[in-house]
Amino acid sequence: ATLARIRAGEFQAIVDKSHGVRNEAEAGIRAAEAQIAEAQAGLAQAELDFDRVSKLWEQESITKPVYDGSKARLDVARAKVNAAKAVSVGARERMNSASAQVREAEIALGDTVLRAPFGGVLLERRVELGALVAAGTPAFILGDLRLVKGRFNVPDSALRSFRQGQSLALTVDAFPGETFHGRVLSLAAAADPRVRSFEIEVAIANPGLK
């Protein structure tokens, strides 16, 4: 559950900008991969051509300028593949950097929201809107009312009827006619001198959060 939220517009803008940079980097990777594929296709064709020209050159069926031209085209094709791969590496580095920026921005945005660690009931708020608080300052007190504790006292003559872990059916004045089911957590080792009775603590399931 969200307990509090500060104005997150500036942080959201940073997140949006970071996502935009990452999207551009992803587009750059796709373009680089397409460029690599095109360059590799050109290289494959240049290698076939040069292989054919080399055999003709060995058979003295072509002139040296023809051979040199084929060799030059092969070198250019190889250079294009290497250049395309370098572009891809750069695009992936930008992608990694952009992804890191997105994570940092999303963490900062997440820090603008204070969330409860469990689904409970807000019992007390200790900070006011606009207050400046130091790190570690308690801001809210929450209660998990799915399991509540109850205490009652019994005379020593009745103490032997209770044991730790025992299931009990309980009623309380606040909810007349209703029965709650609890389990004994502890029995006092000594009597309360003020009332001369022993305190028993029970845990009570409270699915209705009453």
C-alpha cells in the first residue's frame, strides 16, 4: 500500500528521457545489425568474384588490372564488414549505458513513494505534509490486524486449565454475540500482585480486521 508520495514530475521526466535514449540505442543496434548483414552479403559476393578472378589470373586469362580491381573490391568489402561490426559494438555500449541510466532513474523515481512492507492498517502518522525529516525517522505506525493479541487474567485455581498452544474460544464485550478463536501464547510465571491473578496472552485470528 502507498503511504506517501512526493511530487515526482521531475523524476518521471528523467525516466522518460532515459527510456528515449535507450530506445534510440536499440534502434542503433538494429541498424548496425542490418548494416553488418548487408556488408557480409557484399563480402560473400566479393570473395566469390575474387576466387573466380584468381583462377583466371592463374590461367593467364585476364589482365593484372582486372585482378587488382577484384582484389581491391574484396579488401573494401572486408573493411565494410569490420566497420559495421565496430558500429554494432558502439551501439551495444550505448545501449548498456542507457539501460543503466534507466535503472538509476527508475530507482530515483521509486524513492519518491513510501510503501508499506505489508498490507496493514495505518495506526498513527508522525509526519506532516511538507515536513523535513531525517533519514531513519519513523513516519507512520502500521498494524497488521490479521492476527491480534489479547490478554486476560485468571485466578490461580483456574490456571491449571490453560496450557501454551491451547486453542480457545473467546468473546469480547465490543462484539456481543460473536465468538473468536485464539491460541494461548504464554502464561505468566507469577501472579500480578495488584489483582492476585495470572495473565494469559493469546493470539487471535482476525480475518475480518475487526
